[in-house]
Amino acid sequence: MGLFSKIKQGLQKTRASIADGVNGILNSFTKIDEELFEELEETLVMSDVGVHTAADICERLRRKIKETGTTDPAAIKTLLKEIIAELLGEDEGLNLETKPSIVLVIGVNGVGKTTTIGKLAAQLKSQGKQVVLGAADTFRAAAIDQLGIWAERAGVSMIKSVEGTDPASVVFDTISSAKHRGADVIICDTAGRLHNKKNLMDELAKINRVISRELPEASLETLLVLDAATGQNAVNQAREFQHAAQITGIALTKLDGTAKGGIVIAIKNELNIPVKFIGVGEGIDDLQPFSAREFAEGLFEEN
């Protein structure tokens, strides 16, 4: 299955929410008026695009309609695709310019953090990169064990310690091992404990000090994993994590299982954090690099 087919299939539930709602509105109006805009905005809000972003989309739509002289409601769908793609901006992949490069992965329990790391490791290995995983979420033995299963599945090395070990010391050991092996990419799992933000900030600050000392020139990505099914709560989580870490990108999981995929647009528009990956299935190859244009097309593509 091609990349666009995977995204299209993964957006099936979101498309049913957004596209069906938009189509229903456009089919019931013969002219473009204020009532149409009100119904359109309401549909976008109901699809977890968010109140602020839905209003922004409709305001941009008003301007485009005025600029193009559009009078047919049926033409609105094409304009919406353009606006959503514009809002999502340029696609940004991971910055992995140095050898080794480091990816810190953060996120609360249950969002698919460990699975995302495993899939990303498999993806990078398939590109010929040597990857080392660091099990720095040391607060749960289950997290270490689960990461070990994914490391084996992806065919990459993993550095771990026992439950309760200082996470920064695991990151140090992982960096040392990666240097020794001549690895290309280090991916470190970290604990996400939003209920105690000070601990989280202290922990991430300590990890970052280790990285700055041991690999001062390395490309560093801090990837926040969010569960698309949590809708607006995902935006709130991202906002909280922004206070604790310099987030460089987001991996949005479980997009195929929810109608709340509009949250992708809200995250980029309200927080200005690029979505770099989306999870559109359970398979090891179902973590897809994010494409704004393909996402916008996928929202409205006919089944």
C-alpha cells in the first residue's frame, strides 16, 4: 500500500466526521452566506479542530472566496483543502544531520510512546542507519521490558538498567555505547509525568545537560507523542509539555482509530509545533512521515 493510501485509510473515521459534515452543509446550500459559515465552523469544532482554529479557517475561507469571486458552495471544499495545507505549513522531518544524532521521546503513559520508538527505529534501520535505543523511562519496569521487545522486533540494540535508576545515567550509558559502536541515531525513551511537572522539568534538564556535555554538536530532536483519540486533551498535553521541554516535533498516534484527526490542525495552528509523524495502523511500517498536502487531500478524498 502506498503512502497516500495509508494516510487516506488512516483518516477514514476523521474523514467521515469532517468531510461528511462539510458535504452535508454544501449540498444543502445554494449560495454562500453567513449561515453556511456558521454551520461550517460548528462542524469543524465538532471534529476537534478547536474553536480558535475553526474560526481561523472560516476567516481565511471568507478572504479566499472574496479574492477568487467564488459563488458556488461546491467550490468551498477545494478552498478548504488549500487553507488546511497552508495552516499546516511546510513538512518537517527529523533533523539527523550529525553522527550520532539524538531523539528524545516524551509523552504520558498510554499514548503509544514505546510503540512509536520501535516503529521509528525500524524505519531508520530500513534506511541503513545503525540505531541504539536507551530505556530511560526507568520508573516502570514494564516500560523497559516493552522497549526491549520492540528493540528485538526492529533489530536494533538497546541499553537499559534496572527500575529506579537515574534516567540521565541511562542516557549517558546509551551515548557511550553509541559512540563505541559508531551508531547513527540514538533514541531515548523518557518518563512523562505531567502530574508532577517540576520533576519532569528537572529530569529533562539533567538529561539535556548530559547530552550537551557528551555530544555538544549533535542534532537533537525532542519528539512529543500524543494520542489523537484524546482530541482537545492532546492540545492541552502539548501545551503543558511545552513548558517543560523544547519540543521540536510531534508524533500523533492512533489516528486510524478516531474521528478526532482534526486535532492535527489545532496543534500546528495553536502551538506552532510541527507534526512530524502520524500513526495510521498497528503494523511496524504504519508510522508515516507527515505530509500536510496529503493530510489535507486525505480529509476530503472520496472513498
